[in-house]
Amino acid sequence: MTRSKILLILSVAAFVLAIWLIAQAFQSVSSLNPNVYLPPATITSPSPGNTLGEKTGTYLVTKVIDGDTFEIEGGEKVRLIGIDTPETVDPRRPVGCFGQEASNATKSLLEGKLVRMETDITDKDKYKRLLRYVWINNVFINEYLVRQGYALSYSYPPDIKYQGLFDAAEIEAQENKQGLWEKCKI
């Protein structure tokens, strides 16, 4: 067998293996919740680092308040950093366009589940909510909500560790008319 044929066979085998691995990753991520589609692109997001502050680790989500806020066991509220979903619970404002859908998506993804959380610079906001980046399995929830059009990328300096990722996800959602980019006038 010539060297070029061996290289061709190895290349085809590597390609088939790569496709199989991607399919396996997609299958495990999609099993998170059958009602929420998680595309393969979301599993390439960064994983929480090791230089972590207070209240970083694994926690049980006991209640979802709206699309970007939830409670963990013990009653502490957590606000997802770097994103903003349409309002649904602010008594001073009407329910925002696509707000209920965003809340339902977050509830479907997080409520009753264990999540990993990571801090950035600021521990809590002015409402005393923990500010965190959140993962469930290998899905970066903050990014996922933006990429699927449930949330907007929203910079809260100095907490901007993943802001570039959120901005790119928002551009993709807007170009693909995902979620609120299709249903709302923004």
C-alpha cells in the first residue's frame, strides 16, 4: 500500500471519528431538557476557571424568578452576568416582549438542577444578588440564552470576562432572527 493511500485512509478515519464525537456530544447536551434545543456550538464554551471567589461552586437551583435571575438552595438570589432578558416581574414595568419565553427557557434549563457558578470582579449587585456565570453540564447558560435570542448581551463593567463571547452570540442570534430578534422590535 502506498504512503498516499495510507494517509487517505487515516484522514477518512479521523474525519469519521470527529463526526461521531460531535454527534455524541450533541446527544448528551440535548438530553438536558427535551423542550429546549441546545445546538452543538454551545458545548464549546469556556468552563469555569479555578481562580474563584466566594459562592462559586455547585449549587441547586430552587426557583427561577425571571430569565436572568434565580434562587439557589438557602434562598440567595443569583443574577446572570453579562446578559439582560426582557422584564417579567418588575412591578414598575409591563412584561417585556419575549420576557415570558425567556423566563420559561431559564426555568426549563435550571429549576431543580445542579449548576456550576463562577464569579467575575463584583460579588453582588445593588440588590444584593450574587453575580455569576452559570454552567449546567458543559453548557454556558449566560451565552446560551443570548445565542438563542432569549437575552441581550449587556455589559456590566467591571464584570466583562466573557463579554466578547456574549457580543458574538448576540450578533449570531440577530443574524439568524432567533427568539426576540424575530418577535420583538429592538
